[in-house]
Amino acid sequence: MVVVLWVLTMVTFFLTTIAPSDPAGLWVGPRPKPGQLEKARKQLGLDKPAHVRYVIYLKNLTRGDFGVSIRTRQPVTEELKRYFAATIELVTVAIIISLIIGIPLGIYTAFRRESLADHSGRIFSLMGVAVPIFWLGMMFQLTLSSGLKILPLQGQISSYVFLTSPVKSITGFYLIDSLVTGNWVAFKDIIIHMILPAITLSFASLAFIVRITRSSMIEVMTADYIRTAKAYGLGNKLIRYKYALKNGLIPVVTVTGLSYAYELGGSILVENIFDWPGMGRFLWLSIINNDYPGIMGVTIVFAVICCTINLMVDLVYALIDPKVRIAGT
Amino acid sequence: MEAVPQKADSRLARKTERIAYFLYLIGRNRLFMLGLGIGAIIVMAALFAPWIAPYPGDATGDINMQAKLKPPSSQHFMGTDHFGRDIFSRVLYGTRKSLSIGIGIVLIAFIIGLPLGLIAGYYGGRIDEILMRICDGFLSFPVLLLPIAIGGVFGGSMKVNMIGLAIVWWPWYVRLLRGQVLITREQAYVMAAKSIGVKNTTIILRHIIANSIGPVLVQVSLDLGYAILASASLSFIGIGAKPPMAEWGFMISEARPYFMNFWWTTTFPGLAIFLTVFTFNLLGDGLREILDPKTR
């Protein structure tokens, strides 16, 4: 894992060095005065050779310093700190939604193989993975926000709620903070704002989760121990939901980890659509402004999150699956 | 002497029988047939776009400000956008762009992934170990992340869009093919070939590829759809198409300031993406069922 991250820093650094446009030029803006460019170059440390800069870059990274954003002229770390919680909150809620809908749907279709429900479930999941989520989000906005006016268009909290009952920042996660401080007005407002982006985002992995759950349950139901239980005369419900489910849900853990990475990628699109103040939107703004430090900062933070999630998945695996523990991997 | 033509006859008969059985399996799979049908229409639309499109110039840079943001009508089947360009014509031309990009990404990824997967699976050992670690590294990140980093640095163009996605795509093929090769490698016929001293390269080319490529082909047809989706997503956030290019993701992004009041500007390009990706999903999923003996 450390190796993966290290290689990634090489890649991001390599990309910024071979970039065709000059960061110093971007820093001073168009039509620089004579000498200004050299000064900026020195200020940004661009006058040193590449390998020295890489060591400095790596040193700064380990201290959590991602450099200064060319767009906002603020340290990227400060910017990301501000946006980190919003993204994590959104992605986590989206994952929970896709698990809550996906797992029961997968189980249901697994027990009714080749039925109408199963077939329509399959077509639904084929369609689900084919929907461009940025477009889906816009369609939701068009119908539910702008058309029917049921849900807010964008943002994380209404401006008047933000002013009248501000959320005290404890953890940075709006939902948790407003809940802990008993700020119900804000809590409700945040939930309402979250519905559309979270549902849009959950679409990215919902179909995937349904599919894996279904095939895993079907496989488990053919296992010897299930046949034994049937021969023993145990009730169908007991077999299915107590004995089969336990093993059937093991692959879902992996899928949840993968989905997290997937939805993190989706957040770049969804946050952009719903104007969600998270890292994905920051990344987008950095892209359209050629802000390399911003882009690389988000890239690395996303990578670290994914690695952490993968590690957690491995640990959970070892915890729930004795086979993994015995094999020692 | 008479036995020889007879033998050839029966071999031919067996071959035609197998083909007939295969066609029967395809014909029986309704979703696959549906996919084939829509797929044929999409390919036709891409091939004949200049002749079908009512306003071919609108896809390449014409501007008609007096006809801007008109709703769907008999003249403009899908309405017009903020430059008065016919959306139907642009969607048609977008088919060309998306199909060629999708094929490009998958082709590059396949060309890189095929030999690496064969090597990793067949020879195993340290080379396998190293390749798998590299693949794991690639696969544990969001697909769009590295292409965005690359695009952010090199500026957005369709070429960067395609190469960026191909770079993150090939590890999937390596992993998938390796798994298949590991199974095929242990088959009796491979052992037999080895025991009579057939060279490794010959075994790989003659036996291993033919017997482990099936699932990879399924993945290829699914990936054509996903690659198109990913490429459109990248174009949407500004890495890829440049004005006045008619590309679906970019059309949606361009129409963002207007879509609240002019729904047709984003709806149709999005539907085009959806339909295309869905079609490749149908084909891939159907192919999996056709090739898998368990479902027969």
C-alpha cells in the first residue's frame, strides 16, 4: 500500500514537471514585468533541479503540505481540509443508500431465479450502470427541483438556515455536528439537501451491489452445508436468512470497498452538478483553471482514502471469514 | 479411398452443426438480439451521420443565433441549442466520436493487457507477482482520477481523454486473462502438448489464447460501453472535447446554463449516452450467457 502511494507521488510529480505550461507563468499571470517571472520561479522553488524538487515535494507531502493553489493562492491543504468532510459525508451516505436498497434487492432476486422479478431486476441493473450519473443528476434537478419544487436544487444547506441557525463545527461533518448540538432545523435542512446528490451518486454502484449479492447468494444456496440443513429439515426461512446470508454477504464487503472508490470518482461529477462544497467540486474548479497543485492534492487525498478503505476491507475480511485468517493473508 | 471424403464430409457437417447451434443460442437470447438490433442502428447512425443529419454543418461549427434554443419541432427533431445548432444532427455526429473513442480505449487497453495477462498467467513467478501488484495499484483508485490528473496537466483534448482512460483500463484485462490462463494452463491438453516438447510460445498461441479468451471478449463488449461513459464523463468536466465539437458529454456540459428552462438541450445527448452504453451492456451480458455452458 505504501508502495502504491509512493509510486503515485512519482506519477503526480512527473506529470507536473513535464507539464507544457509553466506554473511560474500562471502564478504571475499574463504580461509579467521583467524579473517577476524569475522571482516567482525562486519563490515556487522551480529553480532547483528536478530530483531535488522531488525530495522537497515528498518531504512536504509527509507533512501534509500539498503546495499552494494557483487558483485561490491558498495552501491546498487548507482548502482540502474545508472540503474533505463534505465529500466523505456525501459518499458515505450514498454507499449506505446503495447498500440498503441493493442488498435486499439482490437477495430477493436470488431466491426468485428466472422469475419476472429476477428478469426485470437484471434489466434494471444493466440500465443502472449505463446511466451517466452527471446527466441523471441534472434530470433530477429538472424534474424534482425545478419542475415539482420538492427538493432543493443545489448546495449543502439553505443560506437562511445557515445564517439563522449556524452549525457549530466540531467534527466538520455537517450531519454529525448538527445532530450532536441538537440543531434540528439545520439537520433537517441538510438531510433534504443531501437526498438528490446522494441518490444520484448511489446509482453509480447500486446495480453492481445487486448483482454481486445475487450471484453470491445463488452460489451459497448450492453449498453442501445448505443441503445438509435442508435434509435435516430446517425451515426455509431459517436456512436462507440465518445460514445462507452469513456466507452470502461476504463478497459484499469487497464490493462495498470497491464502490467507495467508485463513488469517490462519481463525486467529482455529482458535486459539480449539485454545487456540493466538497473535494470533487474543488477538483473540477482546479481542472478548468489549470491549477496543478490543486489537482494533484485531490488526486493524492483520494488515493489515500481508497488505500485506507482497501485496508479496512482486508481487515474486515479477516475478521468475518475464518478461511482468510487461517491462510494468513 | 472412399472413406476420406466421407470423413471430411462429416467434419464439415459437424462444423455447420456447431455453427447452427451457436446461432440457435444467439437467437434464443432475446436481450442479446435486442442489443444487436439497437447496436446495428447506432453503428448505422455513426457511419451515415453526414447523410442522415438534417444540418450536418451544425456539428462542425455553424452558428444560427436566430434559431437558438428552439423546442423540438418538425424542423428540429430534438430542438436547438444556445447557438441555434440542431441537436439531432449533433447527437448523430456524437455517435461517431463516442464509438471511435470507445473502440480506441478498449483496443489500446486490450493490446497492452493481452500479452501481459498471458505472460503473468502462463509463466507465473516473480513477473506475475510484480504485474499483479501494479494492477492492484491501478484498480484500487477511482477510474477517472488518473485521467483527470493527466488531462489537467496536458490540457483537455480527445487524444488525452482516450490515452488517459486506456492507461487505467489495461490492468483489468491483465487480471482477467491471467485468471483464465491459470485455469487453462492446468488442462490435460496443455500438459500433453508440453510433454511432447511443444514450445511455450506455440502452446500460448495455439492453445492458451483460444481457450481463455472467452470471458475477455465478454469484458471487451461491456467495456466498450463503460469506456464511452467514462470518456463522456471526462468531456463533461472539461477534459476532452473542445468547441465546436459534437460530443455527448461536452454537449451536456455546454448546455448546463440553459437546461433548466430548455430541457431538450441536455436530455437528448444524455439519452444517447445511456442508450449506447446500455446496448453494449446487453451485448456483453448476452455474450456471457451464450458462452457459458452452465446457463444452457
